[in-house]
Amino acid sequence: MEGTVDGFRYGAVTPVAAYLMACLGGALGLRCIVRTLLSNQSWKAGWLALGAASIGCGIWTMHFIAMIGFQVVETHIRYDAGLTVLSLAVAIVVVGIGVFIVGYRGASTLNLSFAGVITGLGVAAMHYLGMAALHLNGTIRYDATAVALSVVIAIVAATAALWAAVTIRGFMTSLGASLIMGVAVTGMHYTGMSAVSVHVHSRTGGSWAGDSPTSLLLPMLLGPVIFLLLAGVVVMFDPLLVLGDGDWNRSSASTESNTPQPDSLFENEEDRVVHARAPQDPQWAAPHSSQR
């Protein structure tokens, strides 16, 4: 019997929440990558690792928040805890590989393409590994075309995100890029979910033991969400990450401009030369001495 698949059990609540988490992870990750580009004195490995973990946690959190709204009307759903945790590890590690390639090898077209493919495949692997953790009294089937399309979207989204990280430096422009990235990542998830169909077994057949979505996913989501909030605190307390390259340079330039420079006391080059000759030129000194 074909099951009735519903990905919006709670209406727009889960898609919107999932999108916001994808945007948050993307924004933090992009700013951390930018941090390594704005200052050569920064701890590059640490910032890149923080960026990869932020993007990975954001994508993973997006996926499982969206999955809370997923149901098959004819059967209960359970999740395997081990595979669920493994999907988080895969997301962080594979995204990290792509981020470190760009961070250390540069943002050439070849590097961006290679890193984008790896990162996109990691996102897709996280998604389908998370789906493998799903147990129900039935058989899950996938439409090959929709699966392939979801993988392509993941690769394009990952490549665009890495390009934005090394190209867009300003805070507001990075924020806009993260909003677009959130659309792409969430779109990849729901494209992959559109490939799902379920053949439900008889009530007495099949095995679907495991933890329910609320008993497993909600507690597990707390860790990545707390991590993202802490990463947000780190970003907000770093002035270079908030201001961006242009604003930071302007701030530094304004500080330097407040220091008086000798030549800035004169309106033009002629005044400066006259002043330099004053001690040797009685005609210049006399009028000024008479005014005292």
C-alpha cells in the first residue's frame, strides 16, 4: 500500500524555522571565512574550523527541523540515533574540507569548483544519511531524477557560498548572501524530499524500532543550536567581522588622520617652502616679528 507522505505537518512553522537556521549557519560560516581574508594575523585554522562547523551545524539543524514536520500518515516514524549523529559529523567534516581548500589554496576557479563539488556532495550525503536514519513500517523509495536535481542544487549552492565568502567582504552584503544560501540549501532539502515515496507494509510486518522524532530530534537539536548561538557571540564581538574590510580600513584611516602631520599645517606647497626658508629670510621674518 502506498503511504500518504506529508512534509508540512505543522504548516509553515518547520520550513520557516529550517530556513532561518540555514541562514544563521551560512552567515556565521561566511563571516568566519572572510575573517581569515581580512587579516593575515588571524588564527586561520581556528576561524576556518569555526566557519565549517557553523555551516555544517546550520545545514544539519535545517534538515532535522524540517524533518520534524515530515510524516507518513499510515505509520509512525522512528530515528536511529547513531546515524543521526553520524550525519552531523559528515556535514561538518566534508564542509570543512571544502572550506580549508579555499582558505589555504586560494579562490581560483579550479579551487572553487573542486571545493564546491566536495562541499555540495557532503551536504547531499548528510541529507540522505539523515534519511537513512529514518525507520518506519514500510519501504522508502526515491525518484532518481529528483535525487539528481537535489545533488546538483547542493553543489551549486555550496560553490556559490564559497565564492561569496571570498568575494563579498561587507557585513550587509554577506548577510544578503547568507539569505540566498538559505534559500538554496532549504530548496535542496525539499527537492530531495519530493523524491520520497513510501510503500507501507502490513500492520504486522516490518520493523521500525527506534526513537520518535520528538524524543530524539528535539534534544539533539539543542547542541547545534547552542553552538550556533555561541559562534554568533564570537562573531559579534569581533569588530573586523562586523565592520568588514572597507569599514575597518576607514576606521583605521580615520584614527591615523587624527594625528597631525607637519605638511598638513599648510594649505599648499608654496606655504610649506616659505616656512622652511623663514629662518634664513629676513624679509619673511621681519613682518612677523613686528606683529608680536
